[in-house]
Amino acid sequence: MIRDWQSYDDAMNAVSRPLQMGPVWMHASEMTQVKMRYDVWHLNPPSSSYPACIAVKTAGLQSDELADQYLYAIRVSLMEEAADISRHDVLLSIARTIPSLDFARFENDWNRGLGKNAFRYDLQQARYHGISRFPTLTFTNGKNEGFMIVGYRPFEALQQAFENILAESSAELNAKC
């Protein structure tokens, strides 16, 4: 989450300027086997990730599935095509590529700022839960007890987290019977 480069500072990865993001992406690409254009951070770095987040929330006003499709399209545009996803015209162009998205509604909702409200709510929730690094996954059991996984984790770690939650839920159900 990059509000702007003047206030961004990722001390864990030693990133405070766009050019420093390239090696982080190179490492992420190698770890995940996801194709990425790390040169975007040298050639055409987005000034912020907030507009793209707002656009995803705007698409999500139509459906969660459309939000997922739009997020994927943004990922491809940024990571594979080095598009500047902080630009309004780029975000509208991406929206036009989603076949089932009602583009007129998307544009109207965007212009009315409806996606901003949903994004602000997400930011408030992240602050409330103490989430300051991304990605962060949160898990909560039936007792409203939870834990977080912060940053990239291998599949096995995620699988173990899900198995732990399922085991706790199963134990809770058995205790109630």
C-alpha cells in the first residue's frame, strides 16, 4: 500500500523510493514463479497504489466477483505490462476490459467517489486491527479469537494455518455436542 512516495518507507525491505522496489519484486517473482516486470519501478513507477485500490472497490460495488476480476486485470497491467495504475485513464481502460462489468455504472460510481468510501472503511479496519504490512491474512475462530500471517509465506505455512483453524472449529463443535 503506497499512499505516495514522499511518505512511503518499508524499513523491512529497505524501500523508500520506487527504484528500490525492483529487487523486492525480482525476489517475489522468483519465490512465487509469477511473471513480473521489475523495470516498471525504473521506467514508469506508479505514484500511488491508492487509486487502483479505489478502482477495485468501485468494481466491487457491482459484485465481489467483478472486484476479483478487476484486481487480477490490474495485477496483469502493472506486473506484466508495466502500466501506471495510479493514472485515472489507465484504470478506466482496465475497467473496459472486464466483459461483465457495467462500465457506465463503474465510471459513474468512480466519479461520485463511492469506491473511496469503501476503501476508507478498509483502511480504518486495517488500522483498527493493527495491520501495517501487506499482504496480511487474518484468521478468526468461532470464539472471535484470531491470529495474523504477515508477508509472503510458503503454501505449507498457509495450509497449516487453515488446518489449525479447522481443527479448533471441529473441537469446538464436538465440545458442544
